[in-house]
Amino acid sequence: MDRERWLTGAGIGLALATLLVIVALPVAALVGQSFFDRSAGFVGLANFARYVDNPALVQSAFNSVWLAALSALICTAIAYVYAYGLTLSCMRGKGLLRAVALLPLLAPSLLPAISLIYLFGNQGIFKDWLGGMSIYGPLGIVLGSVFWTLPHALLILTTAMATSDGRLYEAAQTLGASRWRIFRTVTLPASRYGLIVACMVVFVLVITDFGVPKVVGGQTGVLATDIYKQVVGQQNFQMGAVVGFVLLIPAVLSFAVERRVRRRQAAAMSARATPHRPEPVALRDRVLFGVCLLIAAAILVMIGMAVFASLATYWPYKLAPSLKNYDFSNMDGGGWGSYFNSLKLGLGAAAVGAAATFLSAYLVEKPRHFGLMREALNLLANLPLAVPGLVLGVGYIFFFNSPSNPLRGLYGGMAILVICTVAHFFSVAHLTSLTALRQLDREYELVAESMGVPFWRTLWRVHLPVALPTVLQVGGYFFVNAMTTVSAVVFLYSPQTTLAAIAVLNMDDAGDVAPAAAMASLIMLTAAIGRGLFALAGRAVLARTQGWRSR
């Protein structure tokens, strides 16, 4: 038992050290660099004073906040109506409408921006619909941001509405309350925490997004593009660190508010008694079906436009379908090698991320000793939720590229991309694995201890087989995000490790918009296939696990 205790402690210590290296220390390096000049001399707040004295940078911060706030309000409102139709109505086609609404999860944020160019750009098919307004600017940023963040808000709101207490609806109907009053006094208060959380999550996603404002932002500066310009364009790493520090502030504040609201929401959910089962109301169901159908159609138009543009021979003069735009070897951006690098990154992140998050969740949940260390491990595992990808990427430059860092050899290779991707998306996967392990009764460990079975054998024979469907689900989560992410890895790739999403960005910069649409469409297709394969594997394992349990 002493040996097992020391092995457990060593495992927790190793996990703590790993998370410190891949998350905490890079962020600390970025924050520290904001107080130094280019010659490594300490200048205190001088860099921040330069930032405040630069009207363009201050305007970018203002633009980021108001555009993110506006996008969050619009996206949450749309998602609320959609979630209401999926959970609290009897409209037709719920399964199909839900599947369509979640499609943007499989696409990089660059895809809706490219679609907007073909729809409303200078040669767009609907450019006259804007009445003289330009899609390159705030309008394009808001439209593109609402598209790719809608699934995130929808998942939160459908979860919140699905826990509505049926007794409250029955009581309101018995008292003769109108449907509008039931909505105001029952539905809206019951889902208010979900609304707040969804709004905060979308706000953080938009304010830290790089893809949409880079493609359709035009002359509208935002914090995300400012970091890229300072670090990549001007090689001004210190000012890039300052902008990253500024971007970190709203993300951390939103994270704190979201966590507080989530705790209150969890307490409210525990008091729910019976789920609400909506009754058919012909007019309401038809109206909601029509609205949801319009939203789903808009999503399909955005995706379909990118696919159509990728197949057009020469937009807008020769629209006959061809595969010319898929000849990436003749385009800027890295060619087919970028696509295969993304496949390597996706598979590597899926394997490493699934294993690492399962082990971190196990070390937090199952051992009975080292309580403080386990709490610290859980805190570090949740830290990436508050760190934007752009901030993490710049932090990796300062930390891993430092001459004094023994891990400097990782910089510029595929390994650093895998590590950064796993770190960026670690928190959600960790929480998912933690939830799966908490479903296992502690009697498994008690029985194993009474029989003298070492913990690693229980882990291998009980915990891992039961949690394997969740592990595969987490692997699919990492694969999809590795294929579609841009923000963190845009600072870390080398000419040998260019990724597909980065290739989309580079081709768009070079004016090859149609090939960029082709690569974005290919990314989405690959992410969908990969996610489907992981889901099928998870279902097969789950069926075997249920058969094992029944025996």
C-alpha cells in the first residue's frame, strides 16, 4: 500500500508538472514579456503606456468588445429560439434540424468568412442585398461569428431547457395562465442561467477568434488580428505580449462569471423533479418549425456556398464544376502536405489528448490521498478554459523558444503543434472524462483493495473498459478541433509543418479564394468522417461494455 501511495503521488506530481509546462508557464512567459523591451530590459508599464498612446490599438480593443458583445446577443437570441423549438415544442424534424445546427462545429471559422465573400463580396451573388454596405468590416465579422458560434450556444441552451420542471408548467396551466405568461414566469426564469452562460461563452469565442476578422474584417482592427500583426507582421513580440495580456483580461473575467453561473445552475438543476413533456400546439409548432427551418437553411447556404465555390471553374464567369481548385500543389499555402500534416496533428492530438485527459481525470477522482495536490491538478486542468488560443500560441513562442529552455528542440516541429492543441482543448476533455469516472461506484476500489489488487490492475481492467466509450468520444473531440483550429497554431508552424487551416489562411491572403474554399470544405469533410468513425467505435465499445456488465 505504501508503494501504491507513492506511485499515485508520483503520477499526480508528474501530471502537475506537465500541465505547468504546457499551460501555466507559457502564459506566465507572455505576461512577463509584456514588462520587458526588445533588449530584455525591464521597463515596467512602459509598454502598456505605449499601447494606450496608440489610438489604433485602443480602437481595436473597443471594436473587439462591442463586436463580440453584439455577436453574443444575436447568436444567443437565435440559439434560444432554436433550442426552444427542439426541446419545448412538438415540431417536426427535430433530429434533422439539430444535426444541421451542429454542422458548423466541423468547419474552421474561416469557412463562413469565405462563404460571405462569395455571397456578399464585390463579386458576390447577393451583393446588391446589402444596399451599398460592405461585407468587409463589422457586418462580416458579426455574421461570420454568429454562424460558427451558434452550435456552442445551442448545446448549452438545449441542456438548460431540457431540465425544465414539468410541475411548474402543470401548476401554471391549472391556474389558467396564458402561454405568454407561462413563458415569462416559468420558461425564461428556468433557462436564465443557460442564457447567461451561452452569452458569455459566445462572447469569449468571438473576442478571441482570429479566422473571421482576418478574412472579412477589412480595415476594422480587433485584438486577435492585432496580435498577429505585431508578432508575425512587425516582429514586435513585446507589443504582441501586451495585446495578448489585454485579450486575456476579458477572457478571464468571462470565465470567472461563467464558472460562478454554472455552479448556481448546477444547484438549480439538482432541485428539478420531473422533466417537462410539451403538448402539441399547432400554431406554435408551425411557427417554430418555420423559424428553425430558415435558420437551418441559412447554415446550409453558408456551407453549400463554400462547397459550390470550391467546385466552380472560374468564379463568377465560368461556374461549370471542376476539381481545378483542389490541385493544391499549384497553390500557395503548403499544398497537399498541409492537409496530411493536419491529419497527423489530428490523430496525434486525439491519441495523446484522450490518454492524457483520462489519466488526469483518474488522478483527480480516484486516489484517496494527496487531496491538495489533486485539487491543484484539477485547477490546472481547467485553466485552459480561461486562456484564449492566441494567447497560448504567443506564450509558446516566449517559453519554448527561449534559449534557456531545455525543451527548445520541440519548437518548429509537429510535436509542439500536438502539445499546444492538446493544451488548448484540454479542459473540456478533462471534464468529460471526469464525469465518466464519477459514474463508477467507489465500491470497485474498495473491493479491489480488500482483495489486495493493485490500483493499476483495477484501472486497466475496470476503469478504462467502462470509460472507453468516453475516451473515444474525447479522441473525436480532439481530432475535430485539431483539424479546424487556427488561433493557437498560427504562430508555431514551420514550412515543414504547415497545416490545412493555415493553408486556407495563406491562400486567402494570396488571393486564391476558391482554393481556400476547397481546402476549408475538405477540412469539414475530413472532420465529419473522423468524428463519425470515433462515434462508431465508441458505440461498438459501449455495446460490448453493456454486454460485459449484464454478464
